[in-house]
Amino acid sequence: MNKRDPDLLLFHAPLLRQGMTTPKAMRDVLIALAPATAASMWFFGLSALLVLGSCIVGAIAAEWLFADKQARGDSLRDASGILTGLLLGLTLPPGLPLWMAFLGGFAGIAFGKVIWGGLGHNLFNPALLGRAFLLATFPIAMTTWVPTVIDGGFLDIYPGNLALPFMQAQVDAMSSATPLGMMKFEQEVTPLANLMFGNVSGSLGETSGLLLLLGGIYLWLRRDLDWRIPVSILLTVVIFSAVLGLFDETRFPTPLFSVFSGGLLLGAIYMATDPVTSPVTPKGAWIFGIGTGVLVMLIRVFGGLPEGVMYAILLMNAATPLIDRYTQPRVFGRGVDAE
Amino acid sequence: MRAFRRLRRSFEHGVHPAHHKQQTENLPIQRVPFGTDYVMPLGQHIGVPAKAIVAAGEAVRRGQLIAEPGGFVSTGLHSPVTGTIKEVGDFRGVDGRFAPAIAIEADPFATQQVDAGAATDWQSMSLEDFIEAVQMAGIVGMGGAAFPAHVKLSVPDGVRIRHLLINGAECEPYLTTDHRLMLERPEALLEGAEIMRQKLGAEETVIGIEANKPDAIEVVSKHIRPGDPVRVVPLKVKYPQGAEKMMIKSVFDVEVPAGQLPRDVEVNVNNVGTIVAIADYFLRGLPLIERVVTVAGPGVTYPANLIVPLGTPVRDVVKFCGGLKPGTREIIMGGPMMGRPIASLDVPILKGCSGVLVFTEEQTARRKEYPCISCGRCLEACPYFLNPSRLARLSKSRMFDEMQAYNVFDCVECGCCTFACPSNIPIVQLIRTAKDDLANRKEPEA
């Protein structure tokens, strides 16, 4: 036994891990969003690609610029920046000037993530914070919706996209109203089939309800998503609409219209479920979801805006630490008496 | 709902690691040949260390008492070999610390026959005598915790034990010692169970076995005599099914209140190995001088289930198994979820050591740690319904006092949270750090 013993490590147990890692979870979300992203390109052509790309480039630029030199590689590799950019892009109007999209992605990461201490430390969803930033800064461009370009070619782009920074954009040329806007301001109902398949005007990602649901199911199967949050948001919205419908069927939207219109599915499945900014406890997830659903309906029906998903989620994000604190699960063996 | 849960025979939460038992589950238990050097630490059980009653130079026989209990929560120690006491002094233990131990040099010409051998008339013994006999026989919980078995037998007045629960879950991956014992020594298991049941005055014996050991379930069931108050309960394959409070929840659907013991819900839980040790002592006169150990893992040449005399250096055990493969990086004593890494091949096999697992690069490669994204996977994994994510964050900020509000002391360190964490955060280790700090701060030992 003259052979030298191997140098033994003292890694503490458990040595086994399940295979999932955080970057993989991020990539799963990107995969889940792929069909809806492809659909946005189908409906809005090259413009979709350009807007989404600008957001992602903006997000990565902020990551790269502000990240600590050592952590730089990590924050780019974990794909969370790309995800933020993509999610932001999907909430934007297809005709938005590209420089604004870039700025939105940049601001989302800078104000929504980096200043909080990076991944895992932020209070608000960075993509939605980026969108809120844009909505406050460029209210007209952010509410100018364009019709889908199914008839036109893929390579057609909306003229608004190419507007130069700080120049007056020519946006009003092709405007059209979103289904929620038509409902709110003109009491005109968009057929449900259009809402589900996406042939409506609106932001890039909110147009195709079914594909968003498909991605959500994928995430649920991969256990990347707390199903309680989308389920409770959607249930709350359905019940809220159904109750309102009892009072006045013509003035208020039907439950299905409420679910499939606007950014609700995108928000409920992909943004409210951002693990960092939603409660970690199961009970908290229900409260968070119900709160978001109620706020969405309050803003949509009684507020001045046609859409309220963004503010609803951001408000509930702010309440998350408090919800977590008061919804700790009952510890095994506590609160039971011996027989 | 309650009835439905009972059908599933499981506790809530937990994780599903690959069980990796294929290496050794079909290998019969074999004996390791005797070597030369043995080290018996005096404190190889939970509680007060034993007191040595032999001195250097003394000749001892295999099975002879060499240390007596140092208090009530303490047990006797017996020489695992016939030979000479080399030294009573401090030796490097499994945890890396020096601790008192007895070093024995085996006599190369001895037959190593155990000359005890007489069965004990356990039936006519009083409970006190029985408890003392278990203590002197050195029997401890063989599942890994090494808690003296006799302490569990002595229940305070007014407490009744109705169920004797035998833990054959063996939920740790790789380990197959209990599995093999159930297959090869079902008679001893049932005999030992009957002794324990009668002495405890329990109404029935329940043997809980994870459903991934259908052969063990079948063999044990077949050996139960009709009319005996024994039943085998197949349990869902889930880690940590073998944690005693989890198993009580699975079998009886009862939660043991925090800070209390199984006896408070009228249950006594013992590991399969412990019960076999009871049978060996009372029916064959064998004190606890050897145990079954699974030697497995990707780094071992010939995996095996072995009967190893206590005090045998891991080096001898590994050598018998064909040695370590190149690329060996870590050796774990116990299971891969809760076991302890050892720093040297010279540490001895102890009463509580159910496995020697050898791991290579793949399992020990340093995993990149990412920030906690509060995904909640650890909450869904924790069988105690703690909030490991919060505990880990607090521990990283060294906010140990705040962790008590999050019930850090309810954590049994099963490792489910760390197993489940996609960010590779060493959550259990962070919790251990905090517990250690809090415990040391609370009692500044004068």
C-alpha cells in the first residue's frame, strides 16, 4: 500500500441534485415564449423582430454596463436579461420607434434589477418596470396601436419603427384600437376567435391567447411555474366579470373576453409568476393572484385606462414581501397536540 | 381527502432522488476478513461517551466488554476482535476531531470465534433488566443516528406504546443494508421485533418498507406466522420516507408534535438493523460488534454489502472491495443525502455507519451557485414545511437570531432543500452553520 491515497474532498451532503438549474429555468421560459414570439412575427412581420431585438439589446447593454466585472459573464449566461428584454418587447406596440424599445429594455434592467443588487434581489418585475418607464415617458407612442399586417408582406415594417430619437414620430398614420380600447370607449366587442388566435391589434405578445396558454402548460409540466398564480388570477378575473355581467351584460365584458383580451394571459402566465417578485409561499401565491386579478378588473372597468395588468402586477409586487411574511406555511408538528 | 392520503402511504413534500441501488441490491451480504488494526471510539453513539475498562497491553477476546456506559444515555462497547489493547487515547474520528478511543491489535492466529453465545431468558426479565441488557449490549439505532436503543425503551410513567414501527424504508440512495437484512434474515428481524413488542407492551408491529423493495416486502410478509400481530406496510418511494416522524405520518397519518418524541403518539420506531441486533443479542448472545455496511458509488471497483467488525478502518473495507478507482474525489460515510464526508481512509467503521460511498468527479464537481430567485422549490421539498429559502438568506446575512422565528431548530437537515435548489445554494449547510452558532452561543459551557 505504498500508493498515495487520493486527495479527498469534504463536500457536505447532499451530493445529489435534481437536474434543474436557474439558467435552465430561464431558458425554459424562453422556450415557452417561442410560439407566441413566432406568432407576433407572423402577425406584425419584421417590425416584431426589430422591436423585440431592440428591447433585448437594450436589456443586455444595461446588464453589461452595470454588472460587476467578475459577475458580468454570469448575468449574461443565466439568460435572465434576455428574458426581461423579450417579455418587455412582447408588451410593446409593434409600431414603437426602435430607440424607445431599446431605452425601455435598458431602463427595465437598470432600474428594475441592477440597482436592487441584481438577479433575485429586485422588488418589481424588471420588464414591467421598463414598460412603466416607457408609458410615462412616451405616452402617445405607447398607446398607438397598429393593425396586423397579414395582408402585407413579412418585410413590411411600420413607419413608426424607424423614427429617429427625439424627432416627432409619424405614428398616427395607421392607428387602430385594441379590443379592450374598443370595448371601453366604443362598446364594441371583438369576436372571441380573433382574440384567441391573435388576429387583433394590440401589443406584440398579447395577441395570441392560445399560444401563451400552450407555453404556460409547458412551464407547468417542467415545474418552472407556480400554477397557483395564473390559476388564481384568471379565476378571479372570470368570477369578477361574471358577477359584473349579472348587473349589465352590455356594458361589461364577458368572462372569456376578459381573459383573452389585453395582456392578461401574458401577464398572468409569464410576468406575475416571475419567482423573484412573487410570493414564495403557496398561500401567498393565492393571495397575490387574487389581488392581481381584482386590481386588473378594477382598473379595466372603473379606471381611466383600458388595460390594467401592468399596474396590477407592479402593485402586487410591492406587496410581496408583506404577503410572504404573513403566509409562512404551518411547520410540520406545530399546532398539533399529542393524542 | 384524509382517507385518500392514507391510501398513498406517504408524508407530504419530500424529493425523489434516483435511488442508485442497482449496484448492490442483489449482492448477498458477505464477511470482510479480519485485519490487524482496530479503533473503537468511545463516543460512537449520541450521548455521553463510554468509559474504557481496559488498559494498554491487556488481552481481549472478541465480544468482550471493553468500555461501560458513561451515563444513562450511553452504551457499552465490546471488542470487535480477539487481540491486544494497543492504546487507550485520542484518535482522529470521522468528524476530523480527536476523540478518546481504544486501539486494538488483532491476534493473527486467533479463530475470532465469539465465545459468548448463550441466549438470554428475555421473557422472564423485568423491563429494567431488559433495558440494562440492551444498554450493556451496546445496541444503538443502526440507521445512522446511533441513538442508544435502550433510551427509547424506557418510557416515562403514563406513556403507553401501542405500535412498534420498524423502519425498513432505507430511503437514502445507494444504501442496501436494511434491504439485504430483510431478505437474508427475516426470521431474526421478526424474532427481534417480537421481543421488542412484548417488552414494550405494544399491540402490534408494523414494518414499513419502501415500495421499491418488492422482494423484501414479499420475503418478510411470507415469514410472518399467521395470527402474529405483525403487518408489513409498503410505502411510497420518496425521500426522506425513513425519517421517523415522516414514517409515522405515512403509516399512521399522525404528526408528532414539534419538540416531542414518537412515544408521545404511542409509537416506538426502530431501524431494521437495530431489531436484528436485538435478536442477535437475546437469542444468540452476540453483543454489537459488527454491522452490515454497503460499499458502493461510482468510485468503488467491486461494490458490496459487507459484515464489517466495528472499528475496521475504511481503508481495509475499500481494499476488500478492490480499491478505489482512479478519479475518486470523496468518500461519504452514510448516505449521499445526509452522510458525512471523511478526510482520511484511516477512520473506523462505527455503529451508525450504514454505508461507505465513493464518489468521483461527476458528483463532486463544484456547481456554480446562482442567486436565490425565490422559486419556491425548497418550500415544496421541505418535509417539515419550513421556508429554506428565507432561512438561507438570513444565514448568509448572519441573522441567526431571526432564523429562530422561522423555526430553524425544527430542521432535521435531511437535505431535500439543497437537492431541489436550482441555484445550487448550499441551504442545509447554511442552516447547520446557524444552528451551530446559536447552540454554542446559548450555552457558554463553563
